[in-house]
Amino acid sequence: MNHYGRQTMIRSSTRRDHSGSAGRPWSSSTIHVRSAAALLVAGAMCFLTSACKLSDTPTCVRVTEEDWSYRGAAGVRLITDHFDIRTTLRDDELRSALPAFIEACHAQYASLVRVPEAESTSRLDVFLFQSRHEWEQFTRTRFPQRQAVYRRIRSGGYTAGDVCVCYALRDRGQTLGVIAHEGMHQYLSRHISAPLPAWLNEGLATYCEAVDLAGNTPRFTPQHNLFRMNSLREALAEGRLIPLGELLNTDAGTILTQGESQRTRTYYAQSWALIAYLRHGADRSYAGRFDNLLADLLDGSFQINAQAARLTADSPATATTGESLFRFYFGDDVSAFEAGYVAYLHEVALM
């Protein structure tokens, strides 16, 4: 789930290959994203104030292209090393940009949660529709029991299991923003069988949002997610920070049902900042423990560790997985940790 938007510049590039043969070089996108977004269930969105322009800069990505259609709408199927993308997009340049962009995102995900190559043999399914109408039709058919929830998404898309379903938004960059965030959810769902607490799942997804593609290779800048930074500034200025204990115990779905857009922006901003603090803050004193947590995701031992922490909690019956997991890896003194975390939020607000 995600309440998404950001200030950044994105430029994307690739070369299309058909069945392994070198194809024509295609262009890249420059995206200036500047404003706030609306509440989403499992999707992402951002409003853009400038058009996305594509220009030639080659990066090689292997793509097999096939014809595909959905309910009579002509489309294309793009098969890359890690993804099976089916889309009815009518924007040829954006459609061509997808393989390189999504493969760059996958590399970023894998740099955080390192999956053995043997576990990555089957491709991840991505459906990207030209219109919300097509997206709703697909959702009703593919996920009938969840379609009422998914249709509450105002813009963007969702991840169901390891399937990503999105539709094109007002500008090219909005669509790329959906994929960058949701792709991390998709990657985690594919490779981690046990459910993750929301602060970690959403935190990792927001951590992967900020991308600088000014050169030929996308460069992820997770510490400089400008939209999340702006949301933090607003929350600090208005005294709306969510206490750490509450953040650790909150589910993103609960945030949605409350229907409070300000609180939603704060929730996602603080989830992003929490991951950034664990990886980069406090002189990296938590980075090793955070890496241990990420490593333990793959074999499921994180769940055992969270259960052990819950059993030794002051109130085991009411201890949540989210807080128990945090306590196991980062210590029981949540108050002391929160003091450093809040100080970090103020540092971020001054950037």
C-alpha cells in the first residue's frame, strides 16, 4: 500500500532487443515530479507538473516482444529477464522504456534483499493498462473477492501476491512511480513466504521510490525522497508525528480506512524515514542489525525471532509482530531509539 508522490527528476533509457537481437536504441524520460498525491490502497501515484520527454541514451536490456490484447484492446507482451509485462499502453515511448526501468528497479530490490539466483527463475507478472476502465475490468475478473477494496484506489495500482496490476496515469512519470513502489512489494511477496509487518514492507517500498536517471544507468537515491521529506516537514511543523510504538503497530490498510490523507502522508513518510535511519542514521550503528534482519527474511527466521521476542514481552498477549520484530533486532529500549529517530526526522526536514 502506498500514498505516493515525490519531488525528483527521472530520466530513463534502454535498448530494445527482440529475441536476443539488437534492436533500435530508444529514448529516455525526464520527469519533474512536484506535488502531493491522493490516498491509495495498494498503489502509488504522483502528480507531475511537466511532461516527460524521451531522448536517445542506450542501455542494453534483453526484451522479447509479442502481440497481446485485453478485451479487444490491442497491446503488447514484453518479456525481460525478470518480468512478464503485459500492457495496453498507447504511448510507444513509455512502453519502450518499461523494460529498462523495471529491470533497474529489480536490481535495486535485489541489492537490499539478496535472493539466490536459483530462486529467481520464474518471471514476475506485471499488467499495465491504458485506462482505469480496463484495470477495473481485469480486477473484477482476476481478484473478485478483493475488487471492492482495490477499486477504492484513486489512482495507480496494487500488488496482489506477486502480481502487479496498474494503469497509466496522467503523465509517464506517474506510471513509473507506481511501478517503482509496487515492484518492491511484488519482489518481497515472491521471495518471502511469511507476512511482513507493515512498517518494514511499506518502509522498503518507499525507500525504493527516489531515482535519479540523469545518466545512462538509473541511480537510486533513497535518502533523498523529496516528497516524503516534504511530508515530514509538514508533520513536524503541525505536530502530527506518529509515535514510534504506534508506527510499528499500525497496518497500512488501517490508515486507508481512516480516510485521513494527512495522517496517511505522515505514515508513509515516517516509514520511509525509519528505513533510512536504520540504514544510514546514528552513524550507521543500526546498519549491521538491519542487514541481519534483511538476511533473515529469506529463510523465515525473522518470524521465529519475532515470536521469541513476543514471548518475552511485558504483555505477550497484546504484543504485535511489528513491534516484536523491531525489539528483537534493534533492542527493547524503544524510547531511547525513538529519541534518536525523531532527531533524525528533524535533520531530514532541514535538508
